[in-house]
Amino acid sequence: MSIRGKVVQPSAEHERLRLSLCSVIRRKAPDMAAEEILAIFCQIVGQLIALQDQRRFTSDSVMALVSANIEMGNQHAVDNLLSETAGTA
């Protein structure tokens, strides 16, 4: 089975998990710098990569999965920022 570049389209369950993680971060580390939070989550991703079944997935296919989904998450964040109507204008 190949997972190269597979983007996981978030389901309602995925979105609930993401929102829960964001809530925990805001509650437990309200003053932590964004780059520190990023570093922690990168370490978690690294741990999850190490747990993948090496008989089913190559390291290249796992890294392609990670890269494709990071790009999708980044685009989602940018889209949300562009659609926000904040400010005093």
C-alpha cells in the first residue's frame, strides 16, 4: 500500500479532535510562543512517524504524507486568515 502524498480530508471527528487540541493548548500554555508549540508538535509528529509499520510504508511515503497534510493545514490557516473580518475599518 502506498500513502505517498495522500491528503487526509478532515471529517467532523477530525475537526473535533483538532479543536480539542487547540483548546488544550490555549488552556495549558496560554503564553507559550508559537514556535515552541510548533517544536513540541513536530516532536509528536516525529514520534508518530516512528510508530508507522515499516513493513507497509516506506519512510519516503510517510514523509510525503506528512508534507502533503502540512501543506493542506497551512492553506486552511491562510484561508481562515484571509476570510476574517477583524479590525476597525
